[in-house]
Amino acid sequence: MNILMVLTSHDKLGNTGQKTGFWLEEFAAPYYAFKDAGAAITLASPLGGQPPLDPKSDDPSAHTEATKRFRADVAATALLAKTALLADMRAEDFDAVFYPGGHGPLWDLAEDPHSIALIETMVRADKPVSAVCHAPGVLRHARNADGTPLVNGRKVTGFTNSEEAAVQLTDVVPFLVEDMLKANGGIYSKDADWQPYVLTDGKLVTGQNPASSEQAAKAVLALLR
């Protein structure tokens, strides 16, 4: 199994002066789910190199077994520091693609033409595409072959409006994931805030929030088996 994980390169939280990036749990939990299943993992980002980490996700209060494992894993931290350029990635080289969240993807990956093309190519090749928390935002401009939104008529989830309100960033983010998925015709559903919730529709896997990360990765592995 060859799995591509695509991370954000965006580190500015709107005009707040605060930093953002990817959310550590949403990378670490899927990374180890894939690694422990024997997958070969490639990491990529729009700018390549070290992707920015949302500092809030590295706070001790946000740590999980997966993040603690990552922090002690010299090989994994070295791999993360040298992500490949997303523009160089080819869909035919991978069996699945996984997008960890964090607020960063709403600014760069949602608008990135290489990411959009990758997602569209993977879907048309009937390969799993997965995104968790804010990362379903990367589906914003992806289209089916007939030009309709990729999520149109598909069961999807992602970071909820109420979760965004809880972290007080409703007026900071460029768009709300829940609203975008609904506007694009997605059949959106969710669980209670911060509870794990994952949906699989064909080869599209989406997770609601950080707690959904490992379950989303396992859903991808189930599709690959």
C-alpha cells in the first residue's frame, strides 16, 4: 500500500496575528494507523519541507498516545521535516490520499490547483480520498467529470459550525466547512461536538474532528483491503 498524506503549508490564522497549520493529532494518529498496517507513506505539502504545526495542537492538553509517540519518533519527525512538493505528486503512484486538518488547509489546499487535480484524478481512478476535521475543505472546488461538485449527493462530514464557534474562529476562517459541504450539495451529517464521527461514501472518507482521525484512517485501510 502506498499512501500519500498531504499537509498544509499555511501558517497564518487570518488577520489575528496568531499561527496555525496542521493539527498534530490529525497527522499522528493516521500516520501510525497506516504505518502499523505496513503501508509505505509519502508526505507532501504545497511548499515542501517542514509544514507548519498549529501550536495549540502541541499543547500538553491536546496530546494523545499518537502525538506522544510521534514526539519520540526520530524517523517520523525527520520525514515530516522534508515533505515533498505537492506539485510533483502523481495520483498513479498512490493507492490512497489522506488530508489531515488544522485550520491551514482552508487557506491553501482548498484553493491549490495541484491538490484539486490530485483529488479529482484519485476519485476518477476509484481510489480512496480521505480528509478529516477542517481538511474536507480541500473538496471545495473539486469536481466530478460532468462538472458538478465532487461532494454533490455524497454523504460527508467535517468540522461543524458549532465546533468552529466553540473555538471562536467563525469570523476568522475564509469559509465554514459545514456550510461549504452543504452548499456544494453534500449530504452532510454530524455527531455531537468533539465526538468521533466518520462517513464512508464509496471511496470518499470524511471525519468530523480530531477525535475522528484514527477511525478515518482505519476506514481508508478497510477500503484498501
